[in-house]
Amino acid sequence: KKNGELVQTGHTKDMIHNFDKIIAHVSNYFSLNIGDVIFTGTPEGVGKVNIGDHLEGYLGEEKLLDFHIK
């Protein structure tokens, strides 16, 4: 959600690479720690994010991300 409005939805089954492959590849170049976020691309509905926007991310019904852009 962006500012309370659903703007994107997608399914992990549609990803080109699975999580294990992505994490293995990225960890060759960066140290990864708990809480790190790897941005892998976007499903349909991409749009501009501005300073002050409130973003929320869900996995199913569980909210995993909730932050404001500074």
C-alpha cells in the first residue's frame, strides 16, 4: 500500500528466481544481516514514491513493512 491505497499486488510464484538463489547471489557481494531488505523488482502497478509517502508491505494478510519515506 502507498498512503493507504493498494497500488501493487503479486505472487512469489511469478518470480524468475527463488529466494534462496537471490540471497546466495547477493551475499557474494554484500554482508546480509537480519532486517536487511533486498529489492528484486516490482509487479505490475509500479509508480513514483515521494518523500513523505507511507509504504506498507504484506505477505498474505501479515504486515511485514511499515515506513515513511524520508
